[in-house]
Amino acid sequence: MSSRTEVGPATIPEFRDSALPLRYRVAALLRLLTFDEKVRFLHPVMPAVPRLGIASFVPGPEVLHGV
């Protein structure tokens, strides 16, 4: 018998769990974001959200038109 303690997989946030349906992942992310973070995402250059491990990104102008 081994004296090692088996460590299970690290718990990942629901919004990063690709095994979950997209609608659950989106809902989980929206629950975690603050109101101010959501408002900042309306800008064409999305700011980073370090506490959630989300990097800054530029989705392009299509996002402003809902494309």
C-alpha cells in the first residue's frame, strides 16, 4: 500500500470547464464578473480580469454590431 496521498484534478471554474454546455459556462462567468467589469467589456478593447485569469483581448469591430 502506498503512503502517498492521491491528489485529484484541480478544481477549475465552471466557465473554463469545456465539458459543460456553453450556456452554463456563460452564466457562470457572468455571475463572477462585477458590474464594473461587465461595463468595461463594452469597450472595443476588452480589459484583463486578473482575478479570473482572463487576459485582455481585442474582439474586433464586429462585436460592436452584434455580428
